[in-house]
Amino acid sequence: MTIKKDAYEEFMNEFKIEPKDLLGYAQKYTIYGDDSKVEEEWDKLKVRIENGVSPVYIRGYGRDAKGTNLFKDFYQSVLKKANIEKDSSNNANPTKLIKELTGYSKQVTKSGKFKQIQNYQISHIFGKTKNIYTFTAPWNIVYMPKILDPLTGHESRGTMKNEFKKMFQEEAYDRFEKYIKEYNKIVTDEEFILAKDKYLSTLDNSDSGIKKFIQIINEEFSPILKDKLGTY
């Protein structure tokens, strides 16, 4: 069925805005983490996953996060040392991290350590929020102007949204290519893939819920590839 009316396209046409204009706005006003801090925090995250001394976090899964234990069981089997916890609010740890990376906060802080911003939201550029490598990956988290949410949010659809998302992810990929390639090496490592597939093969995929979980695991732990940008 052909969609004859798209409110986003109508808005853009009404005010004579091109997708490249929105990308220019996003490039100018999206707040990224300081480069040196991004590298430092990414290295710290990898160490925490490898040694299990301190917790790493994921977003809850399923209604009321009741399916989160599926992910915990997966990690316990595949990444045996990792100390996994569900994020208390599904965004508490990314919120804490982006403040430290940027020096900005959406809330007033008594210490005055952070500059206040408003009408920004925390956005995971490439998604993958149940993946312990990417939920708090400093290269995957930014402050984005809320006015851009219709073109990045899960609820929106259409060619306009897809075109903008692809351009925005390409910009981020070029900025953080070094770290993304390190992540890709981790999730395409032969030993990791064998352990992941071995665990998933033990699950009862005749159950629709388990089948969906297996699908999500494979999506969450897929590499971030340049020719697939706009689809994450």
C-alpha cells in the first residue's frame, strides 16, 4: 500500500527544509563526548567486562523487564567473568556517563560542575541497548536536540526518517571509526561466536518468546557496518 501523506515530508516541504539541512543542524548542535574521555571510558568498559570486578549494565528486556534474566543467563554462559546488572532506570548509567564525557547536565547540579542544558535528550546512535559493550559505550551516546527526535525515534517511519538517520550514523561512524572497529572485532571473534551460537542452540526455539530472544541476541551482537548504516 502506497502512503500518500507523510506528515514529516509535508512539514519539510512547507518550510523548504532539506534532509541535508537537518544534518547540518545535527552536526552543529549534537553534543559528543570529549575525544580523550571517549577513549579512556571505552578502555575502562572493556576491562570491566573482561575482569568482572565492577558491574556493567544493560537496559531491561520485556514487559516490566521480566525477560532481563534471559540476557543475564546468556552473558553468564558466554562472557563468564562479566558482572551484569540491569540499569536502574534503563538510562541511569548512560546519563551519568554522558555528563562526565561532555561537562553538560540536563539537571541543575549543586556543585556547579556541569553546565545545564535543556531540550536535549540522550540518544544511543546505533541502538544495541541490551549489549553490554554498546549500552554504555561512550562512542554510542550523545546529547541530541529533542527537536530531532521525530527523525531518530523508534516510533517514526518513512523515507525522510531513514535518510536522515543514515546520514547521522555515517557522521558518527566516521567520528568514532576506531572504536567501532574494535567493537566489531570483539563480536566477530571466532571464539565469541562459537560460544554465543552454542548457548543459543541449547534454547527451545519452538517457544515464540525464546525465538524472539534469539533474534534479538543476534541483532544486538551484530557488527556495525558502514553499508548497513541507517538500519540500526
